[in-house]
Amino acid sequence: MLGIKEDSVQESDHWIGPAPWIETTPPGPFAQAAIERDNRVAASCYDRPYPLVVRRANGSVVEDVDGNRYLDFAAGLAVCSTGHTHARVVAAIERQCRELIHICGSTYRYEPMIALSEKLASIAPGRSAKRVYLAESGSEAIEAAIKLARWRTRRQWIIAFRGAFHGRTVGALSLTSSRHRMREGFGPLMPMVAHVPYGDVEAIRTQFFGHEMVPEEVAAIFVQPLLSEGEFTIPPNGFLPSLRKLCDKHGILLVVDETHSGCGRTGKMFACQHFGVVPDIVAVSKGLASGLPLGAIIAPEDVMTWPQGAHGSTYGGNPVACAAAMATIELLESGLVANAAKMGERMCERLETIGERRHCLQNVRGLGLMVGVDVVNRKTGRPYRALRDRIFAEAFRRGIILLGCGDATIRFSPPLLLNRTQLDVGLNVLDEAIATVTD
């Protein structure tokens, strides 16, 4: 099948070949053997939508153990922002591994952690001086934000939005409401958390402030600039600015969860910058270190006032992850954020065109390379999960990796170095897959 080599956006020294490229119908014999072994020992909670067993990856291309190569439109759950194994990120990791792998940033100081904190403080939204706390993941960043908000305000209540995903640890899960399966059987969760429909600031005033709590007891409102795990949702006009005004009026901290949408994915370094909103606390992770585990919260000095020992992490701010993050941010600033904006526009245009021909695709929306489109029943217009899943299976068989969310949405979050040829090839294959399972 047709494949292309990464263009100049990717500085790669080990290109692994064109994609899509299917040697044997997946899962091949080596993948099947690995799946059987995994099924005997892996935790039953893992959710694996594809029979994919990865051997290696580079740029936007993933190769399995049978030699099949796939175009990756998921980037490891929006993590590999600079693509898989980018040469400059790998070089930064290798250099750091020769000098220092771990020493615990909660106890000791070292240059990679200081340098990354300086960089994050300088690029975060807002002009005020910032401080940075480094964690290991997005969930841990949200846990830290919960604790910091309650410490700083001496208040208890936290408001989150229905359909949002903030993580799976107990505190973060208490804010999450994207899928019932994530919460089912894990209660009681953290108390004094309330959920309101996404995009509805007035409901906070009328439902909560009028009946359930007074504003002076609310520590923070947590919000995702775009919903990406439940229903893929772009916020209504004025939602985030109105939320900012509400928080300012009542002394509530606005916490913006940029775990998925940050690090250039939407065509700006932070998605909240599209809406002119400066948060009190911003959480980032996923694309921050191109695949190494790292998360962060960034807040003004007058917000991050907790005392020594109030919070910490053994592995947060690991020097190797920090080195990868510094290389990642350099690549984002030197062209990948702009490429995400350009390729995102192209992706939406192409999906609209495909939708005109394949009427099961409707409601294309997104910012940058964070894009969603719904799969619907052509007769009723209702979400059609079974068809979405058949499209996924056929696209995977042809060499495209996709992700879903919500009832029947296809979610696109490819590496930010995706070029036009790769985008067009991948969407052509998607178009062919839809035709195969619907005609």
C-alpha cells in the first residue's frame, strides 16, 4: 500500500518504512502469540480495541511484530506530540541517561528540573510570575491541583463538568464523568464535588449557588477547554470567559485541565489561549515529554503558596523526563504548533468532504490536531456505535490506527508532525474503510 517518508518537520535517523503497509492480515502469527501470552497475565481492566502488538515506531508510523506498518492517528493517546522516537528527543534522553537518571526532585535539586520549571513558567498563560510543580502523569497533576486549590482557598467544594475526563486516581476520578464504567464500583469517591452540564455557567449560579452551596465555600472549578474523552465537544462561545468572570467574582480558583489539549495540540501551546482565558492553575501532561511519564501544574506565585512538605512525588520531575520535555518544547516552538494548526484545518476540510459522500459522518469539529467526527445512522441520524466500531476494525486492517470517544465519535489526535501527504493518505484509507463496511 502507498506510504511516504516523514518530511522535513521530522528529523529522523531511523525511518522504518512507508505506511500503511500490511504484510499479513493482523493479527499476524507473532502478534497472535504475544496476545495469547498477554491474556494469561495482564490485568483484566486494560481496554485494548485492536489486536496490535507494537515492535517499534518512528514519526507517525507504528510497526507491529509481524512487519505491518500503520499510520498513527492517535499518537499513543495524544502523548507522542513530536512523533514516535523523534531523533532530537531520543538524543536528549540518551545524554541525560549518561549523567543522571534519578535522585528525587522533591528532596534534591538538579538542572533538568530547574530548567524545565523555568521554561513552563515562561510559556504558561498570563504575565504574572509562576511556580511549577512536576508530577508523573495527568492524574497526578489533577490530584496536586485539587490539594493546592483547597490549601490556597481554605474551602472545600469543587465543581467539575459532566462529560469531562480528569483521570482515574480517586481524587481525579471524583471529577471525571465521561463514562460510567470508570466510576462504577469505586465509591464512595471524594466528597464535596459537584457536576454541572458542560458549557452551562448559569447552572452553577442557579442550581448550585441557589440550592447546594454558597460561593464562599467553593475552592475551584475544574474545566477542560475541549471535552475529548466523553462526547467530543467544543465549548460554546463565551463559556470560558464567563467562567473566568464567575470565578473572579467569588474568589474561586479556575483550574484548566490541559492534559489532552495542551502542548500545542490545538494549534496554540495551550487551548485556553484560543479563548483569551488565563487560568489560576493549569495542568499539563500527555504531550509534554513525547512519551516519557511527566505531568505539571503551573500557577502564579500568590496561588502556589503551600509550605514545604505539603506535597511531593518520588518520581515527579525525573531528570530523564525533564530532558525529553525540554527537547519536546523546543520542537513545538520551532514549528510543530504551527503545523498542528495548519494540518488541523486540512483535516477538518477533508473530513467534511468525505462526509458529503459518506453520510454516516457528521458534525466535524476540532481545534488544531484535536478533531472529532460522529458516526451516525444515515436513516435516523442517531449515533451508530456498531458502525463506528466496524469502521475502526476495517481501517486498522488497512493500516490506520484510530481512537473513539463518546457514543459513536471518531477522535483524531495524531503526532503534531503529521504532514499533508500522510493526512491525505490516512483519510483516503478511512474513506475506503467506510465504503467497505457500509456499501
